[in-house]
Amino acid sequence: MKEIQYKDIAEYTGKSINTIKGWKVKFPALLELVKLGAFCKKNNITMEMIKSCIEIKKMATQQEETNK
């Protein structure tokens, strides 16, 4: 998997690297969300793939509960 860098976020958002770094202090929640989105974009992870992973996790949890 490819790691996300500030320069990647800057490219995806059209902002400067310094602006992105400023978000760490001023808007940490926004930066976290943007990092997640940029990570998915850089690794070609689609929303459908994420939904599938969530469904698989849900099924595994249900199976674990059934086996208890």
C-alpha cells in the first residue's frame, strides 16, 4: 500500500503543502478525513470496496457471536 504524504493531499486538493500542514493545528479532524480520502484515492480504493469490507466485517462479527 502506498502511504499518503502532505504533498499528495496538496495535489489532490489544490492547496499548498503549508496550508495542509496548518490544518494539523487548526483543523485536525478535517485533516484526518482528507488523509483518509487521499489514502483511498492514492491506493485506488473505491467506496464500493469500503462498503464490501464493512459487510465482510459485519458477517464475521455475526459468525463469531453465533459460535459463542
